Amino acid sequence: MTAAAIDLAVIGGTGVYAFPGLEHPERIDASTRWGAPSSAIVIGEVNGKRVAFLARHGELHTFAPHHVNYRANIDALHELGVRRVVGVNAVGGIRDDMGPRVLAVPDQLIDYTHRVSSFCDAEGEAVLHVEFGEPYAESLRRALLDAAHRAGVDVVDGGCYGATQGPRLETRAEIARMRRDGCDLVGMTGMPEAVLARERGMEYACIAVVANWAAGCGPDPDAPISLAEIHAHLAAATGHVPAIVRALLAH
Ligand code: HPA
């Protein structure tokens, strides 16, 4: 455990492998009962506040969404005393106003993954049935939206994040079903991160960064999704994330 309390942790997704301008950075190679987190946790200062950064896919993007050790990541942050977590997640856009480069702070999710999604994994352990009707911490969501406003970054308030198993992209029929289910965004990493944070009693919110139209969506529904397109949109849109976090910490 490090000296002063950590105000916030940022878990960076695809395209976000470091937090630019983190002052006095210190790298921590944590280990947990569930194994090692995806990367070293870098703790530093922003606006005089202590921030922890973790690269969800590893600093060299070596862990695919279904290979991320979500339990180790959340537990390591919790052990460091982190109580608020912002996950940055690349997504495909389903809803008409959620095209490439849009940023959104979702308020609901549907889990289509088949991943272990609890710390409670052995017989005899206390069984946790956490409240999850509102999967994201509303106070942190509001703080993010206010921060984005102060930073002059346009962000969509709300939306339903559909979490898929990956690593493949979805079929058009799957996305059509997700749309009917009420999903506005689709991504591969939003779960089980959100529920594990809840199990550990941490506030959790997501900044979803739209990298592409989801399969069959957008103005040209027949267009295939290209990785080059995903990376170009992410490179442009994730650039706004540090400004939002800085504004959040300035308050
Ligand atoms: N589907 C799932 N995850 C994603 C997508 C997508 O279209 N784009 C970026 N992450």
C-alpha cells in the first residue's frame, strides 16, 4: 500500500496504453490470488491528485479481451486502496447517434459474454449477490460528464453497452438482435470488469470510445469493418480521454 490515497484509477483499453503527463510515475508489479494484472500499475500525480493507470490489454496489447485477467486487474487496484475506477473501452456503435469517434458514458449494460464474473469462485466462500440494477456508479458517471463539459469535449450521456465475448467481431444478425435487446454500443471488455468492481465496493464508470459502426449499422450497412478504420478512429477519439480525466481531478 502506498502512502497517500489514490483518487482514481484509469483502466486503458485498445489504443490507451499509458496516461500522458502522469507526474512522478512509480511502477508497481502487483500480484494477486488470481495472478498478475495485465500490466504494471503506474501510479503518479495529475493536478496534485494520485492516479493509478493500468493497461487492460497489457502495455504491448498482448491480452485479447477473452484473455484479460479481469479479477487480477480489479483486485490489484483494490489492494492499492483504489475506490473509483474509470474504464476506457473501445466499442462499435449501434445507435444512430453513436458513430465513429463519438464518446459515450453508458448507463446500462447487457452481458453476452461467458466469462467468470465473480470473485466468489470456491465452495464455502461467502456468496455475493451484489446489487447491479444500475451497473455504473451514477455519481462517477455524473462527475465524468461534468468533467467532459468543463474540458469542452462532447460526450453522449447514457446508452446501453452490450458486452460480447470476442475476439471476433459480431455477425449482422447478432448486432440486429442486440439492437432489438436495447443495446446502443457493443464492446468486448466492459464485463466482467464492471461487476468485479461492484463486488469489491468500488465506484466504476465507463468511457466508451466508438471505433467503428457495428456490423450492419451506419450509413453503409454492407461495408465490412476494417481494422485500419478502427485504429484511425481510436487514435483520434481516445486523445480526448486525458483531458476529461484531468478535468475530473481538478474538482
Ligand atoms: N464489436 C465489438 N467490440 C468492438 C467493436 C465492435 O464492433 N469495435 C470496437 N470494439
